[in-house]
Amino acid sequence: MADSGDAAVREASDRFYAALNAVFEGDAAPMIAHWAHSDEAVLLSPTGGMFAGWDQVRLAWETAAGWKTGSHMAPERTAVTVGSDVAVAYVLTRGYNFAPDGSRNDLTMRDTNVFRKIDGTWKMTGHHADLFPFMG
């Protein structure tokens, strides 16, 4: 049985996907609340590129919310490694995304989510996702 640290990190990772789906509907606020607002924030986006530092990460999520793609992703399987104040969630996700040409793509993605415990709460400091197939 997973200990409470594992459960808390899994819950934080699941909250990321709820926030991601809100971004797909045009609302960046849950995603912005989920991240640590620090220089250690890093986003390796499935659209390509690296956003480092909170200002860049925030702008990337706000920009993505503006696209209102109507896409959806959900965690299917999660494995976690938990330390005293840093944790990593390795996540297999499934869902769909819409390419810039409007075509629907069913996706299976591999994500890595990094968290730091700040004031007793697991805040995201890093997200790395496979590139979308239509990006290559």
C-alpha cells in the first residue's frame, strides 16, 4: 500500500490533468495556481520548446488557454518517487488533441511531473511531455 506521501503526490499529479483540461477549455487559472511561482519552474511542452522560469511558464499556459482547443487528456497509469520535499510522477496519459488543421488526434503520451513541497503543499516545478505526433 502506498504511504500518504505517495497518495498526496498522485493527487497533485491528478490535479495537474484537471488543470490541463481547464486550459484546453480556455481557463489558465487552475494551472497557474498549481505551479510553484519560482525560477525553478520548467515546462517542456508537447508543442516543442522549453520554457524556464515562472514568467515563461505562466505565459506558455496563458497562451495555450487562448487556443481553446477543446482537447482532453487523462492519466491512465502513474508511478511516483517521493522524497522529503521533492517528488516525481511518471504518467502514461490517454486522450485526444486537435491539430492546427482541426483534425482530431487520439493520443497516448508519456509525461514526467516534478513537484516541490512548499508550505505543506505539493506544487509543480516541472512538466515534460512527449511531442505531439503532428509536431514532428
